[in-house]
Amino acid sequence: MPNHGPGKGELVFRLAFSLVGLGVLVVALLVRGIPAGPAFFEVIVLAGGFFGASAIWTLLRLKSRD
């Protein structure tokens, strides 16, 4: 049965991209402070959720491939 989906190299790239994105987000929050109002939702929930969920999904996919 053929294996569908991204290969291991692409998954490693996605994981690295997600972790760098989370790191940049944390540095921005440390430098600029935690935003208030709608910006909180945009920065924490959307950006953090995207990078965090992407990193978790990628780790699970890499773990299941072994």
C-alpha cells in the first residue's frame, strides 16, 4: 500500500518552521509585552495556536512513521 502524505524531510522542515515560529512569537511577546484587546486573540490564539498545533501534529506524524 503506498504511503500518502508528506515525507520525513518535509515533516522535519515543518517541525523546524513551527518551532522557529513559536520562538519568534515568544521573543516578540517578551520584547513588546502581551497585547490587549483583539490583538491578544490574534497573536496568542491564532498565531500561537497555528504554530503550536502544527508542531504537535508534525511530532505525532514523525513518531508514527518510525
